[in-house]
Amino acid sequence: MLKAEAHRRGAVRSSIALAIASAMTIWTAQPASTADAAWPNQVQARYRLQFNGIEVGSYDFTSRFNGNSYSATGKTQISALFGAFKWSGNFAGSGSIDGGAPHPASYQMTSKSKSKTTSVKIGFDGTGVSSVALEPNKPPREDAVRLKPDNLKNVFDPMAATLAISSTNAPEACNRTIPIFDGKARFDLKLSFKGREAIKDKHPTGQPAELVVCRVKYIPIAGHKPKDFVNPWIDYDHIEIALRAIPTAGIYVPYRVTVPSTIGPAVMAAQSINITAANNTQIALRQ
């Protein structure tokens, strides 16, 4: 009985971690125009992480732009089941901006739980992934779909994916397919327009009080185990991200990411967003 209960709790803990990680991966801040856009000097955001209506942690994101280059960092802290499950992750990416689009140069992720520490490092060249270093460095599972060289061309790491969408038309912000490689798995995030949603600010900001809601379909390409996508507990076809236009800074920022599952939704919701526009205008959003 005790063994069965321990197994059940372990499965729930893994479910929480994966759902929150999925929400983090599709954080997508994007400039509202193309090559001539003046990218914001800095964006700082804090998000609350909830699982099945219970607050379980936070995600902090910072991006900086300097001329034609960018750097982005993220930090996640999760504690669930009254502290029985703890997980933390640190993310960093850098690269260049060319033609209004990001071109990643490097990505690094480290994660830590009570029982395991892992790290991922990815290097990029002009065509795609040039190097991958994993710790622990285990061989791929035999039942995993093998990665092919073509799978690693013209892809984004999870942090570069945050800068991958550009559009002056709000619905078009939801008309994108984002190719991502996280060091182990290669997948696409296919966005499509779902609708609009009115919101209310606690403090007036002068920005449009409306969200553009995108439906996101997670499409596994390689590196995954096919059996994990047969009757999965996560609804990979109906992930949602709600974006808010910030015309003063020329960007869209995410206000909410929802990952539905059979045991409840994982939600990442904006708590505060601070933006320094290219002309040094300060914009503070609070929820």
C-alpha cells in the first residue's frame, strides 16, 4: 500500500514538473513589426505558476537588447505537495537579431530537484545546432525517435523561441509554427488564432486592454518516445497562450499560458511586467 502511494505521488510530481516546464517553454515575447522594429532595451517579467488552481511557484524572465544582439535569462522555482516536491531551473540564451528575427548562438539550462541535477548546453552556427552537451550524458532510449541532422537545422532553443514571432497584425501573431530543439527533443509549436479577450488593469497603463488568444499545438518531431503520445495525460492539441499588445514598446507580451491535462491545468499568469522601450520609455504592468 505504501509502495503504491509512493508511486502515485511520484507520478503526480513528474506531471507537475512537465506541465509547468511546457508552460515555460512557450513563453513568446515578440516585436510588433519586422526588420525596422526598435526592440525594447529590456523586458523583465514575473509569472505565477499554478497547477490545478494551486500556486506552486514562479517564473522570472529578463531579456536585454544591445544593438543587434540579445541575451535572455529565466529562473523557475516550484514547490508542491507541501514541499515534498521541489524543482528549480535556470535558463540562458544569447544570439543576434537580423532582419527582425533572432539567430541563436548559445543556450544553457540547469535544473535541480531533490534527487537529480541536470544540465544542457547547445551551440549554434549559421545553419543550426553545432554542438550539444548533456549532463548526465546518457544514450538515447531505444524506443525514442532518432534525431536526424536535418532535424537540427534552422531551429530555436527555448529562449530564442521567446523572440521568434514578429507581426504588426494581432491575429497574425497566432499564425506561426516555431521549430524548437531543447537538447533532447525536437518539436514544433503550431500557433493558430482562437479569439480575443477583454481585460482590466489595476492601474491604467494607456495600453490596449485586450488579449489575443492563440491555440498552440505541440507537435513531436524527434527525440521523443512515441508511446508518450498515445492517450497522453497532457492535451497537446489545446495549449493556449494569451498575448497582450504593448504598442508603446512595439511588442506583444504573454499574460497567460495554459497547459490542460487529465489531472488539471498548469497555468502561468503574469504578475508584473516591466518594459524599457527603445526610447527609454518605462512601462509597468501589474496584475
